[in-house]
Amino acid sequence: MSLYRNAIWFLNGIQQYTRSGYEVASKEFDPRDLDVSVVGRSFMITGANSGIGKATAVAIAKKGGTVHMVCRNKDKAEEAKEDIVTKSGNTEVYIHIVDMSQSRKVWEFAEAFKKQYPSLNGLINNAGCMVHKRELNAEGLEKNFATNTMGVYILTQTLIPLLQKSRDPRVITVSSGGMLVQKLEVDDLQSAKGYFDAVMVYAQNKRQQVVLTEQWAKANPVIHFSVMHPGWVDTPAVSTSMPQFHRMMEDRLRTVEQGADTVVWLALSRVASRTRSGQFFQDRKPVPTHLPLAWTHSSAEEIQRFMTQMENLSKAVQLQADADPAGPCRPQFV
């Protein structure tokens, strides 16, 4: 059954997730949707120094938005910032050095940002990783889970009060169609049981992001939440974490601009803000979060257990920070 399901997903991907899939879908796009100016509005983008994150930053900067780049590597971030400013002509681009796998530092950064800045109109959770061995971060969390799920949870949850008091607030999380082959594993959030398959761990994290988005949308009606699949995109992350897939699909992969298109549309267009909050998007359209006849649905009780675990893990990170005699470390604003 698993092989059959994966085969169906892959064949669907060949048709929809590739460059040709985008070209077909984009024929229905209305170019007027992005005929907007966002001067005076600010957007935070994690993983903004390359790939989809950088393409999103360029597009938002071109529309006049203030861009807050959240990046792990200072040199790469500064190089990317220079390119974003050159391409957009917009100097309102700021760098924040944060490793999204370091849960405590994510929380400290979000707390500091909330105090330093009066508003935030858009949060784009783009940063992600695929670590092929089971490794733990300083807080004892598995690194893929720490980056892809816990980092997204802590950053979003901490910034919700700032978003709520801002104009037309939106949160967009870059997920993956790979999550369609995964059911939420409530009893093994950090992939501690059985064989550690990084591709499936990543897909599980992406399912977790979809569930988080749905729950945040219910709990925070003032903010528009969405989660999206960018398609199969030719990014540095794909070539390093999935080299075989990259070689096999290279000629069919989407450009980073094509991958970023729906992120930008969700962040900026008026049409997107009128869609129901909490949905999963692909090529500017809401799509189902489960394959037909799939076993991947979770019960309300399972989802509640997942949300409770996320809340408890987040609280534990904060308690560790409060208990540290050295006190919180000052986040690096560049």
C-alpha cells in the first residue's frame, strides 16, 4: 500500500510539481493580483539568503516592502542582501543572524524583535533542513524537527501578538507536497523509533507544519495563515540534501522564482487575504491536504495531543533559558 501511495504521489508530482506543471497552472494567474505596493509594511523571511527565500525577498522588496532576512550565515546573508538591494532598488532590507535549529536562540530572537519593532505584517517561514543522521540540538531536540517544526512553532507563536496589532497580518509557511504521504505521528514527533529515513522525517515535519497552520488559523482569526507547496524547485538545498533526485529531475525542476510565486502571492495579494485562513496552497489555489482514500487523516484527539506536546516543548525551551545563570544571549541584529 505504501509503495502504491508513493507511486501515485510521484506520478502526480511529475504532472503538477515540475516546471511544466507551473507553466500550465500559471496560464490561469491574473497578473493584476500582484499589482500592489507594500511600502511601509514589513515582512520577515527565514532562510532568505538563497533559493525560494531569497526570490521571495527580492519580489517583496521590489514592491516596496521592508524585508527582515533571518539567516544562519552572516557572510552569505550580507552577500544576498547586497543582491536584493541591487535588484529591487530598495534599501529597507535588514539582516538577523539566527540558526533556526537552535530553539532557545529562536525564542530569544523573537522576543527581542517583538520589543524592537512596532509591527510585522508578514511572517514567511521558509527555512528548512534535511539532516540525514539523527542528531540533537542543545535542547535535546532532533535537528530536523527542531528546524522545520519547533523553530516555526516558537517563532510564529512568539510573534503572534506583534502580528495581531499590525495591518493585514499574514503568516505563510513553505511546506512540501511530500507531506501527503505522511500521517501525523503523534507518538513519535522526533522520529526516535525505527529506521531513520531523512526524506520521510522531512515529510513528517511538513505534515506537522500543515497541522500547525490549520490550528493557528482557528485560534487567531485576526491573522491570515496559509501553508504552501512550492513544487519541485532547483534550489541549493535540494541539490545538497537530495542529490540523486536533483540529478534525475534537473531539467524538470522549477526555477526559484516559480517556486516563490505562490509565497509572494499569499503574502501580498488582496485576493489571497480573502481566501479562508488555514489552507494548503499550490500554484495560487487551495488544494486538499490528503490524497484520495488516504489513511493520513488525524482525529481531533490526536491533533490536540500534538498541539499540547508542542506547547510543552516550547515552554521547556523557555524554562531552560530562564534557568541559565548566564542569562539570555543578545540576538545579533545587523
